[in-house]
Amino acid sequence: MAVDLSIFQSQTAEALRAEGHSEGHSEGLSEALLVVLGGRGIDVSDEARDLITSCEDHDTLTTWLTRAATATTTAELFAPHA
């Protein structure tokens, strides 16, 4: 008996897979950011942790992760740069 697998090829299924991939990538960047900050001994308040873990923007998370290499506080991490 053949099984119809076309549901896994629909546009909706593709969109859900892409969304899941994006969310997983954001979670990975958030986790990496928290690891770097913790490893550098930078205090991360609950508010900062919530901001980091709720962010889903890849570019923002990448910017924060790059800044985490030299920042001494989370305020420096989140500060707008020109």
C-alpha cells in the first residue's frame, strides 16, 4: 500500500520547517551569547536575559554576540552604535 507523503511537500509544510529552522538558529545564537557573557564574567540581569532569549532577529543577535567579545557590561552590548 502506498502512503501519500505530499503533505510534507506543501507550501505550509515548507514554511513551518523554515520557521522552525529560524527559531532554532535564534535560540542557538541566544545560548551562545549567554555562554560568552558568562564565560567573561559579565553579570546578566533577568531583564537582559529575557531580552536576549526573546530576540528572534538574526542580525541583532549576531551584533550582540560580536559585541560580547569586548563588552564589559550588558549595557555596552545593547547600546546603539552609529
